[in-house]
Amino acid sequence: MAKKRRRENAAPEETYEFVPPEFDEKEFLLKDLYGTKVLLVVTALAVVIGIVAACMQMAIGGSFGYAPGLLLIFLTMAGFRQLLSLLKFRVELIDQKMLIGNYILFFFLSLGLWIVLLNPPFS
């Protein structure tokens, strides 16, 4: 009995070689340091706004005493880009993800400090 011949593909196999993209270490470090400076400014600003919001609520009191403090936090977040540009930061160099992270950090840090200052032994 005759053997069946197998058909062999004449197409050569493609070889894949991973080529990593160009990486500029100096640019990466400078961008990271710049983001850290912005983070420090956001943290300091959140502490100040949290203290001011707590003082406003203690001064106003009442059932809606929280509204001016919350409004102050949201207005500060809305004017964040302008505030950073006034402090001579170039906002266009900050990544969108990093800026969103700074917004979230600012909101929760100022809110947390505000809540802590409204409770004993601080109030």
C-alpha cells in the first residue's frame, strides 16, 4: 500500500521579536518629581481648606452649617487648574490620571480633616 504524502506549507514561519519603546529616564524622573511637587501643594491646600471648613461650620452652626464648607471644597476643586497656574505650575505637564488622583486626594483629605476637627477633643 502506498503511503500518503503530507503537504508541507512552503510559507516561512514569521519570527516575532519584541522591541521595547524608547525610554527617556531623565524625562520620566523630571515628570515624577513635578507630579510630587503638585501633590505636596494639593496636600497642603487640602489641610488649609479642611481647617477653614471646620471653623466655618463651628461659627455658623445650625442644621445646614455644613453647606458653606462643602461649597468651599467644591469651589476649590473647580478652580484647581487656575490655582495651580497662579502658583506657577504648568498644568499641561500633569497627566490626566495624576490630576484626577489629586482631585480625589484633595476631596477626601479635606473632608476627613474637617470631620476630625468637628469631633472632641478639637471642637
